Amino acid sequence: MGSVVARRLRGAELPSALTTLPAPPEELWLSGPWPDGPAVALVGTRKASAEALRFTSQLARELAERGIWIVSGGAEGIDTAAHRGALAAQGGGATLVVAPAGIERPYPAENAELFQAILGRGGAYVSLVPPAVAATRQAFFPRNAVLVALAQVLVVVETGVRGGARNAAKVARALGRPCLVVPQAPWCRAALGGLVELELGARPLVGLHSVLEALSRAAPYVPRAVRPRAVPAQEPLPGLGGDGPTERVLRAVQRGRRSVDEVCEATQLSAAEVSSALLDLALESRLRVSPSGRIELVNT
């Protein structure tokens, strides 16, 4: 792919999030920057329906417009729609390709221009193999594990009973990562894998707010590259006099509201607006959301 340079990373240069894997990679090859904010992985079948592709692209764009990195595997179908949706974000969006092949042997070859566009727009391409190594069957499952580890939330859009997306969901279960699945009708054979994942404990994805809420609860999984702005306990929190969604949500929590529903009732904001504000506040270390959904203040 032209003159793209891949840096070899080993040891302490690797993201600390990879240490959560049972068999973390010893080295990676990276072109572009590591994600500098929260990340959501979007995965699914290569032979996706037109509706699933449209949904994936829209969800990726909406997440990217909120400063959230989109992580996917660069394959045909859902992966490609996720990357393209991020690039279409208003104001620019960042996306990370976690690839089974080196940057000089892009897989699939048809996406070489897409990968170039991603790097040109501030995104990144990472592989478990050197730049000149082509994809092999044995590379896909380890690639999926890295993909899941580098994101705080996994979204499965559409998948059959067998496939890479199911493997990614299995990794998410093992790591304790939130896994959201787009519900499908049981007669839709191309998406039966998602129904199986829901039976195994994945959460249904209702809309954008489902992902934002899951992110707000996933603070323990913020990768090393994210640097939340800690607010010293002795200093007053800025912005309390404003009337934006973040200030309104923070005031509601300070007044004892401890769930999304209670904050929505107190602020008259939608669940999506509250979840987005909670994510911002969690990344700034002003509050945290427990696995049970209880909202707790930090440094107060």
C-alpha cells in the first residue's frame, strides 16, 4: 500500500488492554496512532443484508461523531460498512482496522483504497504479522481476540450460527466485555448467531443509547491511550452553572439520582442524551457507573 510504514511494537509498547487476553500477542505492527478515546468494535457477517449494512454504517457514523473510535476487522460486509460509516462522520471520524494480514498485503485486496483512506484521515491499521505477510486461516481468531481487547464494547450486528463474529463474542464473554447484539427475527437464518448470543447473555441493542450506556459502564476497560482528566477533590467542578446536558446530569446525580431512569426523570433528557453525558463524565473521572447500573460520584 504505497509508502505506508508499519512500526513494530513489543513489550511495554503494546497496549495494556491486551494483557487481559489469555494469550496476548508478543508483537504487533501498527500504522497510524493508537485510539486516543473510547472505542467500540462492530462485527458481523461478510454476506450481510442491505438493512444490516445501512444500520452498521449509520451507527458507526453516529458513534464517530461523538469522538468514539470504531474498531473492526477490515473484511467485506459489516466490517467495511463500519469503517466507511466512521469516515463519513461529520467533522471527521477515526477508525481502527485490526487486520489478519500485513499492511503491504491488505485483506481483502479490494479494500486497499479504504485502508489508505483510513490512514489518511487519522485512523490506524494494526496487524499481528509483519507488513509483507498475507492473511492465513490461522490468523483470524487471534485477530478477533485483539480486536475485542482493544475496544470497551463489542457490537454484533448480523451473524450466522458460525463465523468470526461468534468467535469475537466468545472472547468478549471471556474478558467480561459488554456484548450488544442487534435482535433479529428467528426465521432470519443469516442472523441466527445473534439470537444464540442473546441466549448466552448478550444484551439487545435497541439504538445508539444502548451503546452509549454500555460505554458509560465500561470505565474499567478504558485502554492505556485514554487519559481521563481527573478532577481534584478540593476544586469545585467546572460548568455547574451551565444548563447543557452534561451539567444537568451531573447536578441530578449530585442530588441523589442513581440510575439512568431517575436522571432522565429529573432532567427531562432522553436516555441517549443521559447516556452520552454519563460517558463524558466517566471519562473525566467525575463519576462511575457500576455493573449493576448504579451511578456513583468520584472525588466529591
